[in-house]
Amino acid sequence: MHFTHLIGEFSLEKGNLKELKLYKDAAQYKSTESKEVLPKDSKYFSKLRDFNLQLTKIKIRESVNEDNLICQAINTVAETDKVLNTLVKRLREWYALYNPEFSVANNEKYAELVARKSKQQLLKETNVKVSMGKDLPKKDLDAMMNLAKKIDSLVQLKNETLDYLEDIMKIYCPNLTEVAGVTVGAKLIEHTGSLRKLVMFPASTIQILGAEKALFRHLKTGARPPRHGLILQHIFVSSAPQKERGRRARALADKLSMAVKLDFFKGEFLGKKLKKQLEEKFK
Amino acid sequence: MKKSKIFEVYERRRDIYTKNLTPGKRVYDEWLVKDANIEYRRWDPEKSKLAASILKGTPNTGIRKGDVVLYLGCSTGTTPSHVSDIIGKDGFLFGIDPAPRVLREFVFLCEKRKNMTALLEDANHPENYADKICEVDVLYQDIAQRNQAEIFIKNLRFLKKGGYALIAVKARSVDVTKKPKQIFNQVREELEKHLTIIDYRILDPFEKDHCMFICKKNN
Ligand SMILES: C[S@@+](CC[C@H](N)C(=O)[O-])C[C@H]1O[C@@H](n2cnc3c(N)ncnc32)[C@H](O)[C@@H]1O
């Protein structure tokens, strides 16, 4: 019985192994259907080791794809958000020593304004005559404004990453991007690991992705099943009154499932149509 | 440090250790301990199901110096690194895992340890690596998949007659609604069709809802 192996060509007769040819590196190997198992022999260990490592390194390199890039980008957005939250809270405390009367609820807007405008400009819009804030010497002001500017550039980082994400997603999964939006679409991919895995889920699973804990609880203890997971963050669901959210989540999940199938199987672009159907159904 | 009843495994007080094949190098965050000029790595039962089985009293893991091991679900190499210590420089380990992220770390580990190699493969498809490995003395599997028993059985073709086959079973990945014991029994029945079970350990409290079967392939 003649057979080809990663490390060379052999023949095996009645348990007797004969080397016909040993390869110099993994590039000489061509995959075969051979069912023979190479007998154990320590003289082959170093070739088995080196050739497999060569092949595996190439495979790992080639495994890097759009899914990986999307996951890194959306995680960057989410983590930047977290950092922003913490730092803006700090900035609010710090800046309030200097200008407590100025306030804007939105974190990003607040940081942007503090970084880009002076106290006088900001106070013009409030009707404050005498501020409770202490005027700080330049050195102290600079240290504080440094933080404000770095936060402002973090906001830019987040927005630029979102733009990039939108760019690559519009090419990779245009239907999903249209129906889910950039963030929810990317989170769905991130949550499952890839578009390929996402496409294998039925709409009912897509509906509760991100609510696995509640699902396990439901299966184990019979507690109420979760009605919507990650897709709750979609404006179409989150903006609806509580009692309509379940129905909306189900309808959205249906369309998402179709969108993902179109994208994965390289179908046409029907994203706009799917979105319109959805909106009309709930007018 | 004294020898335990398990091949190439050492003990001191309540802890177990293996001789570090690459002295001075740590693999995860295990302690390194020197005794009589030999360096040992503490084997953490909270991080390795094989260490948990040993501490739960397994009399024999079947893994010895010089063995060739096929390890399915090698991940970043926590347990494989201790197996690599046990089989020593004359042994060899094939680590299989389909996840690039973890296998990347495993490749770095293989570059430090000369008795291991890595394959980016799915253990569901042994035909894809049948021509990249060789016959083995030990089959070890820890993959937490629904069809874990079926995968294990498919890979028995690489195991020599009389060789040891170890499988760590995670109950929750089979069916979350069933009791772990029920699932372990189900797996046991599957295994018994092909192997002789020589040891069974529940890994609680080190690993919740996990067990280890140590089996032998018939001659
Ligand atoms: C619990 S971890 C293994 C930990 C490792 N045995 C240790 O103790 O250090 C399970 C691993 O199985 C891998 N896995 C999942 N499905 C697999 C398959 N079909 N074939 C091989 N490995 C698989 C996962 O990628 C993961 O790295």
C-alpha cells in the first residue's frame, strides 16, 4: 500500500513501513485522500513538528478576514465608549471647580464644548451673573484642558472607527448594515463570531442573541423566555412602547435573518426594501 | 518534592507538579518551584481537568514518558504543556484546535517546546489531518461540544491497540436541561460500545458539571 503523508511518501506492507521519499518542507506536500496512519517512529518527530507548524502558520495568517476586522472595530467603539464615560465624569467634576454653571447632558457634546470654547463663551449662553467657579491660573487650567482635549480626540477616534466600520460593512454585508444599522449589525457579527455563524441561526435565535443568560434560566427553571436580546438596541425596537417591543423584535429578527442570508450567499441588495416593509408593517 | 503514584507527576503538600521541560519558562500563571536543582511547574486543578482528575484520585492517567499524544481541543496549551512535561523530550504531542485565536498562542508555545506541534483543524473531520499525524499511544479530548462523544470515537482510528483514551465531558454543552449525571451516563454508554472504561471521575469542585473518562482501546 503506497501512501502520501505531509512529511513524505511511504509504502506499508503487512505493518512494514518503507520510506519512498522524505520531503524537504511542507511546500512539497499535496493533500490526499489517503487513509493510512503513519506508524509511530521518533525519527519522524522533528519533521512532523516543523511541517505542521509551517502549515499552521500559513493557515492562521489566511484565516484573518472581514469578520475579525469588524469585531476589532466594534469592540474598539464599545471600549472607547466605556473609557469616555469614565473620563467625562472626571472632567465634569474637575471643570465644575472652574465653571459649574455650564452643563450639557450629552457626554460627548459636553467634552467637545469644554475643549473648544472658553468659559466666557460658554457662560454667555447661560444667564449667569456671578459664577460659583474659581478662576484658575494658567498652569491649573492647562492641565484640565489637556484632559478635555484628549477626551475630544477619543470622541473623534470613536467616530472615525464607526465610519471605517460602516465602510467595510457596506461592502461585506450591505443588507445587514442597511436593516440593522452599523452598530447593531456589527454587534451581531461580533456576538456570534462571524457572518457564517450568524447565517446558521434561525430568526428566533437572532431575536434573543445577547440574552443567553435569560435563555438558560428559561430552559433550566422555566422562567419567562427572553423576548429580545441585542436587537433591543435597534431604534426600531427601543423607541417603541414596552408592550409592542416583543412584536417588533420578532419582525426585525425576521428581516435581519433574510438580510444575513442575502449577504452570505452574495444575493442582491434588498436592504432598503426589507427596511421599508418593516416600517410599513408598524405604521 | 516527591514522586506521586502517577507517572512523572510530583507532589508537595496538597499540590501536584510536573518537571519543567523548559526551565525558567512559565506557560500560564503557574508557580515555578525549584527542588534539588530541578524546576517544577505547579499543575493547577482549577485550570486543568487532567490535574483535577488526578487530585480527585485517578490511579493512572495512562500517559507516560516517551508517549505520542493526540490532543483534541488544545486551546492555548495549559494542559498540553503539562502533558508535554510528562512525555518528555522523547515523546510527542499533536495539538488540534480549529480556533485561530487560541492556536496562535499554542504555536508560540510549540516553538519553545520541541516535543509539540499545532494543527488548525476541526476534530469533527479527522480525514483532514489523517495524513499529517502518526499513530498515537494516547488520545486526549477536551472540546466542550454537543457531539463530543461522537468526535472522540471518530478519532480512535489514530490510537494504537491497547492505547489510552481520555475524554473530559462538559455536561452543559450537551444539554442544559438534563442533570449532569444523566449526560455522563449517556456518554458512558456511547463509549462502552468501543472502549473499556477504566476510570471515571467527577471533577467537582474544581470544575463544575464536568467529568473525566479514562478508557482503554481493546487489543
Ligand atoms: C475547554 S477548551 C480546552 C482547554 C484545554 N484542554 C486545557 O485544559 O488547557 C476547549 C477547546 O476546544 C476547542 N474546540 C471546539 N470545537 C472543537 C473541534 N470540533 N475540534 C477541535 N477542537 C475544538 C475550542 O476551540 C477550545 O479551544
